[in-house]
Amino acid sequence: MSGSNEIADVTAKMKLGDFKVHKTQGNARRGTLMTAHGPIQTPVFMAVGTKATVKAMTPEELKECGTQVVLGNTYHLHLRPGEKLIQKLGGLHKFMNWHGPILTDSGGFQVFSLSKLRSMTEEGVEFRSHLDGGKYFISPEKSMEIQMDLGSDIIMAFDECLQYPATEDQIEKSMALTYRWLLRSKEAMTRKESLLFGIVQGGLSLKHRLKSLEQVTSVDLPGYALGGFSVGEPIHLMHELLPDVAPKMPANKPRYLMGVGTPLDLIISIDAGIDMFDCVMPTRVARNGTLYTWQGKVSIKRNEYKEDPGPLDPECDCYCCKNYSRAYLRHLFLSGEILGSRLNTIHNIAFYMKLMEKSRDALESGTWESFRDEMLRRFTKRVTGD
């Protein structure tokens, strides 16, 4: 029986919240997490749909690209259109016509990103809306209420995402607050169909990361995440820290690295033992004309593509690469046409999903190390044309 058939058989017997590691190679893992809207095959990259939409893409296109999970944002959906309206209209899945798993961030990242628009106490965080200046208050209990109203499959505990750099005193206070907020988040969780994940903080200090990990994992939860990365730190610091932290996370629970990253980041992180990822990067850079290919990054605005009749990526079978030339994509981008953003985004999302699929296949077949080395070689190349 092939590895895929074995995994399918195991998956068919899994219950809500179960996580099964099927294969390992070093610290890298091939697994399955069962949610109320079906299984998630890991390693997995989750497309970011902050405001109930992955920018420039339809749910049907996401599915065609191989997307398993979409991520929504508690803070933004609370402000507009409001979780009560979404609940009234059948929940977030129905509202955005996405019938697969949905993970929602807690709003904790906005504690970091909107630091000039908020004030924080033990009770929670008061925000001034970036839309109209109105005041909103989010506590751990409120964050859980919003996410449960949305009908999320995976709910993130409310935490403080600390700035970089931070002092040792700031890190310790943030960790302690995040832990207290986790306990309150769990107490407020009543929706049985949703899985609550705790978030490990601790800055860029291994000592504090391990202490936060011990605190957070003392609370029995369906999964755990590493937060507080991609907040302005030199990326090599994250790469150096992960191999000392990820393998120490519970082996029988999914490990989620929040807000990361480039294809290179994903391969390095999978090798360290991470199972789940999300990041706005593939969609954001697509709209700015940067495209990921199996030959390296392409800056489509470059003059060298003006008369190029070839596909963006000859190794890619996505809708964009099968139907349009580099010359046409360059024309759309320079003309500011919406179709350019759509086609670029379709390609980048398809590329990320194929990278995850190839990673899962390599882990199943026992060829992860050679696949990893080849991907590291490819993704450390310079941007084409730069």
C-alpha cells in the first residue's frame, strides 16, 4: 500500500481535533489535522484572507490552486462588517463562500501593528479604529466571542505580539500577560466545533522562548503557535532560533509559525519541525510585480520581458502560466490593470501550494533531505533581473 493510501486510511478514522504525524525525516513532519470542515494535510500554507477575501482571488480559484485553509482576521472583521452580521448571514464560511477550514487570528497582532492607535491594560486592549477613529475594546473574552461568532475552525488565543527589539523586562512582562490571557481565552471558549491554539512568545531570546513554551503548553490545547516573528527582526535570527524551539513543541500537536514567510523561510522552517504557515507575502508582492518561480524570483516589470513570449514559469501548470506570456504580464503590470494583479496572485498562491504539496510528497517518499537541499539552492538565488 502506498504512503498516500495509508494516510487516507488513517485520516478517514480521525475525529475532530485529532492530529496525526504520518512520516518524519529528521525534525520535518508529514501530518494531518482534523477540523470541523475537513482534514488539513501538513505541512500547509494558509492563504491570508484578512477581510474575508484573499485579495484578487475567488474561492473557486483558491481551491483550484490547491488551497486547503484560509485565514481571516478578528480585528478587521469586527470593525467591518461586524461578526454579528456575519453570524446572522450564516457564518464566515457561508459569507465568503469558502467551504474548507478557516483559521482566524485573535487580533493580537494588531496589539503590535497598531501600537500608535491603542492602549493596553491587564483587561485587554482599546483600539482607535484605523477606519473612522471610533473606540473598540478587545479582551481575551471578546476575541473568543468574535471568533466563535464567525464560526472559525481554528481560533487563536489572544496574545501580545511584542515589538522588536525589546528589553528583557519587556519580554518577561509580555510572556506573563500572554499566558494569563491564554487562560482567560480557554475559559471563554464554548464552541465545541472550534479548535483553540495557544501562542508562544518570548522575543528573539532562546531562554525566554523556552520559558514561554513551557507556560503555554502547560495548558492542554489542540495546537500551538509561535508568534512574534516577522516583526522587523533580521530573518537569520529566526532561522537560527527555530531548530532549538520547534522540536521542543508537543510532538502530538500541530506546530504553527505565524506570519512567515518566503519560500526559503518555509523550507527552513519545515526542516525545523513546523507544520503550518501563513503570510501575506505571496499576495502582496504579486500585486507589486514580484513573482516566485521554480527558477527563483522574477520582477515582471523588467524591460527584458517586454517581448518575451514564454510562460512566467515553464515548470508551473497554474492558470496564469498555462495561458499568458511574460510579455503580457509585464504589459498588465505597467498599465496598472487589475487583471495583472489577479494573474500574478493566482500564480504566487499556486506556487506556494505546490511547494507545500512537493514538501509533503518528499516527506512521504523519504526524499526530504535531497528535496530540501535543492529548494535551498534554488531559493537562495538572486532575483531575476535585479
